[in-house]
Amino acid sequence: PSVVDSASIHIWSEMNKKVRKLAMCSALSSKVADGNMIVLDQVGFEKPSTKAMVKMLNALKVDGKALVVLPEGNAEVELSARNIPGIKTTVTGTLNVYDIMKYDRFIITKDAAIKVQEVYAK
């Protein structure tokens, strides 16, 4: 696991908002350009099921590390993904450049993509 020291956090918090926005847009553009972004209509399960999440990831041909971005918290999806090595779930409000670049694949729902676009396309 990577360790983020307090100096890095301080530098990020002192960065100009325009620079942070540019970094986020650049990271997202990189995923699109590399063909590593997958946009889904929705992600959801009736009950938490790691098998269902693995089946979905296999259907999407996701191997390696993936970041699953949701518009808001979804306990079923989060619980389904937490035992799968290399898979992380997050919501649009906590999305960051480090996670986007750390994970090979970027899986996002349409609703989450709209939220991200509202924040970063201004």
C-alpha cells in the first residue's frame, strides 16, 4: 500500500482549485483515451453477493484493479465488492485523482457520470 505523508496532503490542500480541477479532468480524459472507462446504466443487486459482482466484472472483461464509481452510497454494491481484491467502490463526492490513476479500469454509472460532469465541466 502507498503511504501519503502529511506534506503531500498539505500541498494538495494548498493547490489552486483550477489546478485540482485540471488534474481531475486530465485523469478522466486519460481513462477515456486508453479505453479503460466503462459507463453502465446502473449497478445494483437485490442483496449483497460477491458472486454477482464477480459475474458482472467478468462479463465486462475486467481483470486487475478497478474503481467502481456510484452516484451515492449503495450498501449492496459496496458489500458485494469489498471482498474482491483490487476492486474499490466510491461515490462521486469522494472521487479523487489518486484513485482514478491507481486503478486500471474505471467503471461508472450514467448518474454518477452526470454528477462528475456537473462538477468538473464548469
